Amino acid sequence: MSSETRDKPDAKYREDEDGGPNPEKDCGHDRGGMGEEVKRKEDRRFITGRGNYVDDIKKEGMLHCEIVRSPHAHANVESINTERAEKMDEVVAVLTAEDLAAHDLATMPTLMDDTQEVLVRDKVKFQSQEVAAVIATDRYAAKDGAERVEVEYDTLDPVVEAEKAKDEDAPVVREDLDQDDNHIFTWETGDEEATEEAFEEAPVTVEEDMYYQRLHPAPIETCGCVADWDQDDEKMTVHMTSQAPHAHRTLFSMVSGIPENKVRIVSPDVGGGFGNKVPIYPGYVVAAAASYVLERPVKWVEERSENIQTTSFARDYDMTGRIAATEDGEITAVDVDVLADHGAYNAAAQPSKFPAGFFKIFTGSYDIEHAHGTVDAYYTNTAPGGIAYRCSFRVTEAVYLIERMVKALAQELDMDPAEVRRKNFIPKEAFPYESSTGWTYDSGDYERALDKALESVDYDELREEQQRRIANDDDKLLGIGLSTFTEIVGAGPGKQCDIAGVEMFDSAEIRVHPTGNATVRIGVQTQGQGHETTFAQIVAEELGLDVEDVTVEHGDTDTEPYGLGTYASRSTPVGGAATAVAARKVREKAKSIASNELEVAEEDVVWDRQSGAFHVKGAPDRSLTIEEIAGASYMNSPPDEEPGLEAVDYYDPPNMTFPFGAYVCVVEVDRETGEVDIRNFYALDDCGNRINPMIVEGQVHGGVAQGIGTAMLEHVTYDDEGNVTAGDFMNYLLPTSMEIPEIETDYTVTPSPHHPIGAKGVGESPTVGSPPAVVNAVVDAMEHAGVTHVDMPMTPDRVWEVLDDAGLAIDPAENMEFDIDVEDASADD
């Protein structure tokens, strides 16, 4: 297959005059192909309670695992006494690091060049770290047994902030690495000298400190597994909450020494992931080890507090941004300095060639000639993390930085933030565009998106209302926040941007059966994105099948082709591309079979996308559908063709894809309480050609909700002793329907020029673009009083303090009315 066929969108996938797809004009059928609002096929089992999750799995003789966790953030383990637990009738075994070491399972690799202890032997490095494991006949007995394991600790002073971890006299977290400080790496991008020269020459410069707080993905389903060692077959089967089953199979084989063909990972229905289910956790390894030793199935499912306190967090970037510009608002340079907290292990899920991930997209949607960035990462006595929480490896932090800095520049110049953006956008005709940090943006039309957004929300009227409120000294201030962001997604291409040395391809296998139905097996793994629908739509479109006749399978390493999984919004950019290309391979073979059946030369056979059939050129009545060809492929294949109608493709993309958006958030800030009410949220996303507009809208709704939670509520916090003070849903606050406004979605369509179907991906964009829109809105409401920044999460008390410092706050007592006659009042009154 030619590179042109692989890497360029089919002519069918084009944009309409208004920038949107026209399914009726483009498709000409109702088979459920590209651009049609097909209801999610997988929802049938979910809404009828027939979903199958890890905790639903029950096996004969199954045991249960409970982890013994450290109450301290930093302490030497002096001794572990397991006798009381082992005396319990229901307890089958108690495992410690010594037991795992006997089977060469004491350590496991992280997602970076580091190793983590499965169970701690000598020193715990964060609160709730795994120290021992109890295996019992039921979960409650295992929990009781865990409480009877006696561990003696010698506590040490912890360090829980990256800023303090820099100090020369700071406690050293990782003595096991033979280093006397907590520094992990320094990462740098861009031209420092040229950037500094641009700042020296610039008439206007702005600097802002900002903190992107530590977050937790907090999926509905926590992490867990059921490990089952079959001694007779010498095969380990692990049902687990995995976003990347094949990658986990490889890691399991590496850790355990079991040959990879004897390891089977099954990821059933997954109740959300958002990056939390990309890493391997000690509980997985312990359960597998226990099953191997005891020769019985072992289930481990963590509780909510364990999930928040110990599994991978995201963000935790202290950033100082600087932006240089001319007096009329043209940005000439941007510089950023970051202090990153990676926790106790370097477990960040980031490309190994770029330890700070895709943060180098911090120039955003803007044509900025000079850019420089530095990231310094440190160990602390906190849970390991740095995962891609619904974003592509630090893109969220990068977008937040540049969108906040553009707002800060607009304030400094007393210019409208929309005009500053418009003045600095990468022009449409400049694509493909190479940024000053080295990325080649594939396509974009940022000004059109912004214009559509401003018109849709009646931006000019909002600005007039804002000024009226200020003039009237209203109790509630109005703020309008903009975010015109560019994402970078795909977790590829492998040859340019590998993770841990692995090429970032993905795969699809398509088999059209003799009756014309098709089975599609994919390497990416769904956690709610709707793959069983959208991937079926791709195949339906490419082969002329009805979407209901296409079944998509995923999540079983014994049956699906090898793939790297779902994260960094790579499903459609990589897995979807593999599916389209595999379908085109099937179609090419079908054309050969059609020519044989129709008894004409292959060059005289024409594929008609609208009818979903092959016909003879100039004689459309002489035609065959794909269903008819499928039967012939098995019963009457041409002499030079193998029987059957199937194909597989491993797609290694030539470039990332670059979806973008224009968001507008309108807020009211209560001067008396500090409460922020989001009155309106408008989200325009350009994800290239849209496979299923309804699913796209659902993804945007969910992502904006998470972004609002980031801006307003969520923060994993620690006290000075390293205790997690937001380790459950009483203290780690997630947004509910009460906090989320009605979200107005919109779109433009700018196809990716190198993607087979012109798609870019959208699942993570709203989480990336929404936080700066919300923060910009709150700052915008108060900027007339000199406010330039409010750190997230913008809780009422934090906002009220900013209001008070700016002289905008209203003392609640001033508005209280008392109707009490003091002279007549009794003591009881």
C-alpha cells in the first residue's frame, strides 16, 4: 500500500463550506459510517447492568489480597511481625519483601528509567506505601489479617514539596540510588541565548508565577486484578484494569520471568482510566506472585482511599512564565522555568527522549519566534506520579502556562485578550508549521475558530455588561475568559518520540466473514470512549457495511493484535488510522475478487462509496456488494489470491496530530462570599473529521467537567509530616452536576493532512483547554482592580482573599440586617 493511501485522508473526508462535515452530502447512505450520530453500541450492556468489570470476576477457589500500608511518609522498617495474622484460620499466607525476593519479584520497573519496590524491605518513601500483603479466603478476612500485621518503624523527617526538596539539608528520599540529593533531571528545550536577547530588546515584558496543583484522575472504578496461575498449562492469566493490556503483558513477563506467550492479560470493561490505569502497581504483582505460589486465583481490588493516596497522580508543576512583546502586542519570545514534583519514584509516563513530555508545546497556537523552557524534577516523600491525566504528557500544563501568559500580556498592554490572540495566531497559510521548540503542527485555522466563538457568545455585549456592573458597583462581578489552545496527541510517531524505547505504533485486524459480517480486533483499549461504536463506523464507511454488522473486540492479548494501548488521546490518531488502513487493504483485495467475479480487468472495477459496492466502469448495474464479495472470497477466490477477506495493519504515524479549540467561560464572582458561578461555558473544538459527532460532544462534556473540577475544586494535599489530607472523596472534591453549567459545544473542521481519515482526536482536548478559560474568566472579573492571577483550585475562600487584597470584597456583616430593640431585649434574646 502506498504511503499516499496510508497517510492522506480519503477525498470523501472533506469539510463543508462552514467548516463542518455534511454527512448527508458526504456519505449518501445511512449505514452508520463516518459523520453519523450512531448511538453507542456498548451502552446496551452498561445501561442494563450487564457490564463485566474486574470485581465482577469470580473463580472457584479464589483468594483475596489486602495490602498492609505504611502510616508514615518516611521511615525505616525495623521489623515486620506476621504471626498474629498467620494464626487466623481464614488467612492463607502473608507476603513480605523477603518472600518476593525469593522469586525475583522484589522490584518492578516504572514507566521511566527507575525501579520501584513491590513491597518495602528497608525504607518507606511515602504514606500508604506497600509493606506486606495478606492472602485470605475472603476480602474481609484479608482486611482483618492486614490489621494484625505488626510493623515497627523508625520515623524520619519527610520532604513533601519540591521547593524544599531542593535544599542542601533536605532529607534524601532515594539513598538507594547512591545520590546525596533529590534531583532527578534537568530538561531544556529551545534556544536560551536567542530568547534572552529577545527579552532584552523587547519594550514590554510580563512575568507570572503559577502553580498547577497535584491532581488525581479518580476514575469511578479503582484499580484491581484477578491473577490465575494454571500449573498444568504453566500459564498466567490476569484480568486487570488496564489501559494498555499488551504493554502490561510485556512488563509482567519481564518482571516474572514467565515467557510472554504464557502470559495472558484480559482487560474487561474498564470503569474509567484517564491515565490512572497505565502504570503497573504493586498490587498487580503481589496478586500474580501469590497465585503463582499458592496455585489458586487471587483477587486484589483497592479501596477508594488507596487509589487516591497511592496510585499515580498528575500535574504538580510550579511554573514561572515570562513573555516578551512589542508595544502593539506582537509576542516575540516566551520563557518558562518549571519545578516539578515527581514523588518518591520517577514513574512519570512520559517519552524517554523528553523527560518533561510534550511540555515543549508551550508556545501554543501562537507564532512565536523565540522560546526557551527548563524543567527541574525532584523526588519527594509523596506518591509517585506524573501520569498523563487525560492529556498528552504535560500538554495540559503547557497550555495553561501560555494561555495565562497571553491573558497577562493583554492586561499589561490594556488590550482585549481576543485581539492579542488574533494578532499572534499562527496563520492558516503557514501550515505545516514548525514551532520554535521543534514541533511540526499539521494543520489549523485558529482565527476562524476564535471568530465563531466570539460571535456565538455575543462577546461585545458581554464586555458591555461587564463595564456596566463595574460602573454600578454590583455585588457580583462579571468575567469573560478565553482559551485558544492547541493540543498535541497520538503518542507517536514511534521513530521520533518513543516511550521507554518502544515505538508507538498501534494495530487493527479486520476479518470479513463469508456472510458479510465483520470482526475488528484493535490494539487500543476502551475505558468509556466508545471504541466499539466509532471503530465500527470507520470500517462501515471504508467497506460499505452496516455499522451493526461490525463487531469490535479489544482487551485480550490472546486474541487482539499487539498494540500500545489508550492514553494521550492516541486511539483515533493511531488506532483509528490502523483500522482505516486495514479496511483499505481489505477493500483492495475485495476489488481483485470483484474483478474475477465480474469477469473484467481490475482497472475496470470502480468502488462506489455511496452504494457501498464495486461496479464495472461505465456499467453501474453490474455490481457486487462487499457481502457478496466476502462469500466469493471463501468459496471462489481468484487463483492468485489466498482465500478469505481479512487484513492487519500496524500503523506508525508520520507525525502527531494537533487538534485545537476556542473556549469562552463566563463567570460571576460574588464579592461577598468569593463564590464563582460559571454562567456559561462555550466549547468549540476542531478535532479534524469527526467520526461520530454525538460521541465527540460527550467527550467534550466530560472533559470540560473535569477541567472545571481542576480549576475550582481538586487538589491532592499533604501536611508537613507527609500525611495525605485529601485522600478520600470527603476531602478530594470532584465536580457534580451542581457545579457544572450547561455546556454549549461547537466545532470547526480542519482535517489532518497526514491521517488516513483526516481525524485528530478529541478526548483530552477539553480537559486541556478548559482550566485556563475558567481561571482567565475569574482574573478578568477582577483585573480592573489590578488582579493578575489566582491559583487553582479557586475555592471561595481563596477568591475572597484575592478580592479583599484588591479592595473589592464586601464584608458580609455590612449586608446583615438586625431588627432587635436593644432596650426591650432580655438576656435570653
